[in-house]
Amino acid sequence: MGPTAPAGDHGAARARDRWEWIRPALRILSVILPLACAIVAATDFEATISERLLGFVLAGAFGAWVLVLNGKVCAGHDERRILWPLISLAGSMLIFGAMVLVNPVFFFVAFLLYWQIFSSLPLWPAIAVAVAFSAEMLALQLHYARHALADDPSIVVSGVVSIGFGIIMAIWIGGIIEQSGQRADLIRELEATRADLAKAHHETGVQAERERLRQEIHDTLAQGFTSIVMLAQAAEGALDVDEGSQALTHVRSIERTARENLAEARSLVEGTRPAPLTDTSLTDALRRLTERLGADLGIEATARVNGPTGDLPPATEVAVLRAAQEALTNVRRHAGATRVELALLRTDEGVVLEVTDDGRGFDVASAGDDPKHVGLRGMGARLEEVGGDVLVDSEPGRGTTVIVTLP
């Protein structure tokens, strides 16, 4: 959000803005009304020709002054500089006084002066200038009354009452406009804040979706492609030593893994359940994953499930499946194990998944920044989303045990 101007500047700007809708009409009226009064004054048979001509000249001067100088002042207005508005108003008041001295019909132009005052000045300077203009009006009225002030004090009383009432109305209306302006500012700030929050929520949502897709791709497609690469290397090695049957087994495994990857890609795009859980139970999916690993690597791999799993929430089933996939993929890629055991235990507190291998192991303490173990960090983040946890127990040369707990 940009810098905020002082409250006084905002209030003064709003005081000008409230006139914007009527400015063009009043400027045109500032030309038409004095000329109309000049025409009326020209019909006064008691007026001399010079007075009639002077009335037209002053009416034209008033209109030109308002159109040129007042318009320019308002267009480049700065609340901290009121000199030019005061000069504009002083000129209008002088021309007005001269017109009234020519013929009292020009008193009708007075309300145009009040418009200029309150549209080009802040409230309190406008009130001061309005009082000065009212004093001018009072002096002109006394001029036409043709007697001393003491002879007709009602003129002064009515003038003072008019000035007082006008000041009160100006303060009241100005207060309403100021309050409305503050509310408008508040609404604009709230709208800007809401837009910023919506943008932040959108960016957060996009980032979260990217992270979810990254994790899903890692847990599904990336693992499948890793298996395909390793199986292809194994098939190539079998062909080099002329073991055609073993190579055929690896090729079949490659085809099966590729089909499963295709199914995982479709489920990822469609937002459905993982492919291994689409038409089978969690227990069968875990057993199939374990048996596949054993067949591909030619090692002993067993899976056992204690307790029912059919009533687990879908989110828990997916978390268990992804954790098992990640743990078995790490065995395939890094462990060099000869034996793997997967165990799923259903307890009163929740679900416990344990994957143990007798491979080369690793230093858990130094694995935090190792890119080879990014899958374990992703597994921990996924489990946190469903209230689960993961514990990795491993040492170099002693194998690895991954324990996943879910409520």
C-alpha cells in the first residue's frame, strides 16, 4: 500500500470533491446569471446608458474571471497554498460589489460567490471568507437603504443571523461530508486489504498445491521411473551374461511398473484415490508392493498385517500407502538389503507401520540436508497433515527401520 496523506489533506480533498459534479453547471451559470441580470438592469428606464453598458461589462468580467482564474485555481489546487484561491475570491467579490453598485438586481449573483468560497477553500478559511463576504453584502444593503445603520438595526440583525446560521450549516454539512469521507477512506482501505488478503490466500493456495503435486509426483511417478531405470539396468546386465529368462523377467517388471505409473498419473490428474487403492484394499496393496520389491531385487521380502484396516479413513489409508512406498523405494535405491519386512499393526490408539531392512544403513543425524533423503522429509510433512509422525532408526552397517504412527 502507498503512503497515506494526512487526515487534514484527505478532508480538504473530499471538501473539493463534493463540488465536482456541479462545477460545470455553476461555471456556466456564472456566465449566464450575471448576463441575465445585466439584461434586466438594462430594462430599468432610470438607468443611464453608461450604467447599462457598465452592467454588461462587469457581468462579462465576472463570468470570464470565474471561467479562467477560478477554474485554473481549482484544477491545480493545493490545500497548503490558499493564496491563489484567496486572490480569485477577492476578484470575484470586488466585481460583485461593483455590479451591485450599478444595479441591485445583481444581488442574485451572491449565491455564486458562496459556491466559489466553499468549493475552493478548506472549511475554516471558507467560513472566514464567507463572513467577510456577508459583511460586504450588509454594506451594500445599507448603501441601498439610504440611511444610517442606527436608523434600521434590523438589517444588521438579519445579517448577523444569516451569517450565524450559514456558519452553523457549513460546519454541520462539512462534518457530515468529513465523516462520509472517512467512511469512504475506510471502505477503500478495507477493500484494498481484502484484495491483498485474497492475493495472499491465492498465492498460498498455489504454493500449497505445487507442494502437494511435488510430493505426489515424488511418491508415485518419480518412484516408478526409478524402478524402471533400475530394472532396465538389471535387464541389460542379464543380457550381457546371456541370462535371457532373467532379462525377460525384468522386462515384464518394467512393463508392469510403467502401467502402474500410467494409472498413478491418471489418478493424480483426476484427483481420485491412488491407483493401488482404487480396486483393492490397503492390506492387499501393501503386500503387493512388498512382494514386487522382493521379486525385482531377488531378496526376501515379507508383509504382515495385524488387525482390520477396512474401516480406516481414506486420508489415513493414503498416508500409510505413501509412507510404505517411500520406505520400500529407499530400500530399492539405497539399502543394498537382502531382507525386508513390512508390518502394519492396528491398535486402539491408531495405526503403526514398520519397514525394516538389513541393508547398509546410514547416519540419521547427518541426513537432514542430504538430497538422497528428501523423500523421508516429504514423508514427515505428509504425515503431519494427518496428525501422524515418523521415526527413522538407522546406523551405518546395521540396516534401517522406519516407524510410522497415525492416530
